[in-house]
Amino acid sequence: MSEVAIRVENLSKRYEIGAAKQRYDTLRDQLADGFKALLTRNGFGHGRTESIWALKDVSFEVHEGEVVGIIGRNGAGKSTLLKILTQITKPTTGYAEIHGRTGSLLEVGTGFHPELSGRENIYLNGAILGMKKCEIDRKFDQIVGFAELAKFIDTPVKRYSSGMYVRLAFAVAAHLDPEILIVDEVLAVGDSDYQRRCLNRMSTLASSGKTVLVVSHNMDIIPRLCTRTILLQGGQIKAEGSPEDIVERYLGLDTAVEEEIILKPRTGDGRARFSRLQILDRYGNIRVCHACGDDLILRMEVISEEDIQDVALAVVLKTALGNRLITSWTREVDFPVDLHKGIQTFQCRFENVKLRPGRSIAIDLWMEASSGKVASSGGLLDFVEYARLVPIVDSEDMRHFSTERYQGIVLCPYSWSQVSGQ
């Protein structure tokens, strides 16, 4: 078995909410502290603090050559964990061990001096990692080429855009021979070509025996890049396992049986909104899952604040990881929709939906107004991504297809025959 690169044991981090750190003892500080104390004595304030645990008893190991993803909602403790691993902050209890030279990219510009040029920051970061100048010299052209910043390499980085900053920061972290690479949302900035090159670089590092720990909210890249994934929730490890299973569990944390979607995150001008989504079978029974081979019926409730003519509704079925399977548009089947103020209910029926049991499909809802009649009335009304995550279960009709005999998500009966030759 490969050696342990990262070991975390019972790691916890507590923060005090409302507590202020002691500042420099200046006259201004003393006056401010005295004023706060006066307000507290007269009932206008309070000195109470509240403790929260950003991390609580987190333990795991990462072996050499592994690419491990850390996922979870905002506030789950992901960034706190990485800051402890990179020794930016200290844990309250427990400990973390890092065995090997570490390159890290936690946020835009971390480790860069704004007054120094890109060239100078490359050498500064290399020196911090303990590299000799001749080693950095050998890597310099690769770093600049990857970041595509040759024209600006002698410009102070304070003049860089956020995209230029992060391109150079990742190039430095990934090319200065780290044994362990720790990155936080490295793909949040940059175009598709940059993202592709980052993924390829991290894959190359992993294949050469390097260890990669990556935090991302982009659920598409986690299964493509990682060999194992950890789900954090409320500062604790909620689940750990294969990227596909853990991503699916993360996406389904609050969507498994939920019908009310009015409070879900969405985009659109809000003049009309999807407020409820129900899953029905071919007999009209409300389901929380879909039986392979059955009809999939989606019944959606729409609340409109005004009368809106010529509206298009759309339903997108996709894998839990975001790969689109099919889109159904009302305009595609010449189904006219005119909304009136109040509540209306619509239904979309997919027939004989044969998808692989043991996985889940996600449902996106889209509503758009035409700008053909009145230009100001057009545009996106409502878009709810991952409105529901629906588990796929087996059915009596499809059980002769064992999970060992098909690997894709779409199930279709097939046969073989020979049409020529002996």
C-alpha cells in the first residue's frame, strides 16, 4: 500500500462569534473600548459571545497518488479544513500531518506580493517551497506558458485581473514540483480552455504519483478528476466513497421527497415561478422515485403575479452529475401557454422511461416569456436547477436486465445477429 501523504485525526476548529481580537493599544482603541463598555452597562450592547464549530472531530487519510475531492455546501467547513492543512490557521483540537512538499492555491492571490512582478513572485514562491534558483529556472518557461502571461510577466501583479492572478497562481502551485497539491475552487475563474488545462495538469500530477486534494462546487469535475470524495456537512464528515455516489448523495440532500420548490435557488425576473413539483406514475400515484420502464409524469404548479402571454415551459432530465438526457419544450409540441394572475398546474409526460436502476436523475425547470408581442415582457421568468433528484428503482418488467449486463444510464432492449459471412 502507498504511503500516507495526509493524515487528519479528530480535527476540530472553534470560532467565537462576536468576539473581537485585541488591537494595537492606541488612544483611538482605548476610546472605542471605553465607549463600548459604556453602552454595555447602559443596556445598549452586550459582551456575550457565541461559539461555533467550523469542524468537529474530522478524521481521514489520503495516500500518495490519490486525488481526493472535498465537497459540501457553503459553511460546511471545507475552506477551514484546507487552511489548517496548509498551516494558515491552527486547529482547536486534533491534528493534521502533511508528509511532503505542498503547493497550495486557496484563493486568488494567496502567497503573491502585489508590488512584485509575476516573474518575481514565481521565484519568491519557489524559494518559499525550498527550491533552488536553478530548479525554478528550469520550470520558469513552463509556468509562464501555462499561465499564458508572457506579455505581462514583468508587470506588478497588483495590475492583473482576477483571471490573470489565478492562472499564474495555479501555474506556480502546479509546476514547482509539489508532492502534494491542495487547491480550492481553482476552476471558479477562467475559460473552458483554462479549466481543461488545469484538469489535465492535476491528472498528470496524480498519474506521476503526486497527491491532489481539491475543493470544488463544480460537481461535473469531481467524478472526472477524483478517485475518492469526502462530503462535509456541518463541519463533520457526512459520507466518504466513490465520487459518483458521494456527488449524487450531496445533490440529493434536500431533494429526495421535497415537493415544495418555491424556496429553492433560482434565476429569472420572478413574474412567474414554479412553486411545486410532483412525480407521478402512469396510474396517477405520487412517487418519490421512478420505476425503470414506467411513464414519468411531472406535475408542476406555477404562480404568476400578472397575465403573461406566449410563455414556454421546459423540463430537462439529466444525470445527477449534470449530463443532459432530454429536454421537453411546450413550443416544440405546439402547446400554447398563456399565464393568468394566480396559480395554474401543468403536466409533462415522458413515456416508458428506461433508465438504469441504482442511480438518480435530476430535473431542471425552465419558464420563458416570448418577446414577440411586447418586447418588455420577454425574457427568462424562472429557472430552477436541480428542482428534484429522483432515484431510479427496478421494476418487474425490466429485472431480466441485470446491472452487470448494462453500464450506461439509458436502458434499451437489444439483440445480435449475423448478416453475412460464415
